[in-house]
Amino acid sequence: MENPVKPSVTVILPARNEAEGLRRTLPGIHRILPDADIIVVDDGSTDATRSVAADAGARVLSAPYGMGNGAAVKRGARAATGEILVFMDADGQHDPADIPLLLAKLAEGFDMAVGARDRSGQANLQRGLANGFYNRLASWMTGHKVVDLTSGFRAVRADRFREFLHLLPNGFSYPTTSTMAFFRSAYPVAYVPIPVARRVGTSSHIRPLKDGVRFLLIIFKIASLYSPLKLFVPASATFFALGLGYYGYTFHTQGRFTNMSTLLFSAAVIIFLIGLVSEQITNLTYQKGDGGT
């Protein structure tokens, strides 16, 4: 019996000032996947990222200025030739030896396999707590257990991933967006536990205040990407309950229906209607991504 032909693989590494990390990561990828197409997307680096990647035999796509991690991922996905895309960070945190574990999940029939970090793999306590909250929120939204919503180490089928390029942001939340898009379209997702090393080179780009605001936006993005009504209905119900409670209070104490109760009831109706409209827009968005299928 002939051996089945293995799908071709493209490894994509978004990189911004990650010369030291690439010196560690690229040789490991060549050892594990000697036939893989390796693309380093240089996102406006000012160090030796481009030359290090080229000297290591990788294809280099360079941007004249920083466009964002998500933008780099999209550029790499468009230029990739492989049937399977592997995304990993260029900072040395991800071990290329774990790539076969992700590819094995795809061979089992999954469309996306994600390297899931444990608590020791989080950058700090704040990030760990935030990511834990996002995982629980996403699990509730999808009805499936989400082990690591924000991991950038993942393998996907190229044709499936490209369906959602128009949804991916240019910033840092492409893992969140792609994961929720796959769940929304009923493409099976698997999680593989992996260890994560300390990053090499410059310190993390995360800033507490800015990061906190960005993570709050991610929460709303999760809801809007998957099922807006799961966000808007509880909010609407909360305003309705407040309005009903306040009306009961004012009727008991003053014997009248106040403007505040009217405002709360109106807000409940408006929020619910916005949720309905958002749900329809979400459905149309994914029909576009599926090509009408």
C-alpha cells in the first residue's frame, strides 16, 4: 500500500525586532521540517531581523513600517504556498519540536490545532488572569472548551484560514479572531498542551494600561464575532430588571412612574434591537467568508 502524500507546510513568523529570537528558532524549524516553506514577515524592524532571516534560508517579506502582528500574519498567509500554515512567534518562546504535535491533530481531521500554554507560560500574573477570563468567556460563547484563546502558535488548513482574512485585525488579536471564526463556521479546533520558554531579545511590547483597554475591546470583539445576542440579551435584561425594580420602588414610595424608569426600559429595548441587527450582520459576514456555501 502506498504511503499517502503529506500536505505541504508553510511556517509563518511575524517578526518585529526579533533577530535574536530568529537565530534560535529558524534552525530548529529547518531540522524539524526540512522541506517546509518558511516565511518571516519583517514588520518594520530596525534591527537585523531581515538579514538574520535571509541568512537562515527563510523567505522575507518586509514592510516599510510597523503595520501590526495581524497585518504580518495576513501578508504571510497570502504569500504562503503550503496546504498547511503554521504560525509561531519569532521571539524564541515556541519550540519547533512541538510543530509535529499540531500537524498530527490536523491529520486526525481537525482544521485548526492550537498550542495551549499552561500558567507558567504566561508573561505575568496579570496576563495569566486576563487570558483565563477570556478562555472562560469564549467557552461560554461557543459552547466548547477553549483552552488558550490568545495563543499565537497554531497550525491551520490554508484554505480554511484564508476564508477569514477579511475579518482579521491588523493588531494583536488575530488568534482570538481566527479561533472564534473557526468555531462560528463549525470547523473543528483542537488544543495541544505545550511548554513555552522565555522570550529572547527585547522585552514584551505589552503595556498595562493600553493592554487593559485592548483586552476589554477583545471581549466585545469575541461577542460580536460569534453571537452578539449572547452579549446584548443579558445587557438588555439587566436594564429591564433595573427599570422594573426602580418602578416598583417609586410606585411604592411615590405612587408614580418616573422618567428614570422610562429611560431604563427604553435602553433595554434599544440594546435588544441592536443585538438583533448585530446578529444578522454577523450571519451575513460569515456567509461572505464561506463563499456562499
